[in-house]
Amino acid sequence: MSEIKTNVKLTDSINLVSEGIGDITIKMKDGRNALIEKVLLVPGMKCNILSIRQLIEKGFSVTMQGNMLYLYNKQDNMVLKSKLTKSKTFLCSI
């Protein structure tokens, strides 16, 4: 992980500073792994956030149908599926 520091502004106007950038691996239900590169480590956040825009820039694709979100990797394999919550976010448990 490289030690790139950047400011991150949350929707509640709180500013946090990232401590670094690295890669994460998501284990899919079929046992294969999906790599998401250049992810910020932001201490102080209560949960992890995936940016749809940044995932698309990294070659992932997103489909939303009804109240479901589907994320696909570059090989068009589904990486995750998430249902819209009452708080109007997509909750992903990885």
C-alpha cells in the first residue's frame, strides 16, 4: 500500500484524510476473486464505500433493475449483487 494522503469529504460535510491507497480482493460466491485496484484507506469511516463512477473507470460495469444493483468485472462475470435499502443505499456484505 502506498502512503498517498488525500482529503475525503462525506455527505454529512465531515472531512477525513486517507492514509494510503492499495488493492482489495473480493471473493465471489463461485470461489473466484475480483480485484479492485487503487482503493483508499480512510480511517474513521463507519463503513466501506464503493464509488460507482470509480468502479466504471476501472473497467467494471453496473446494471440497476428494479431495486437491485449488479456489478460485473471486465470479463462480464457478476462480482456482486445488492438490494436497495430503506436508507436509499445499496448494502454489500463482502
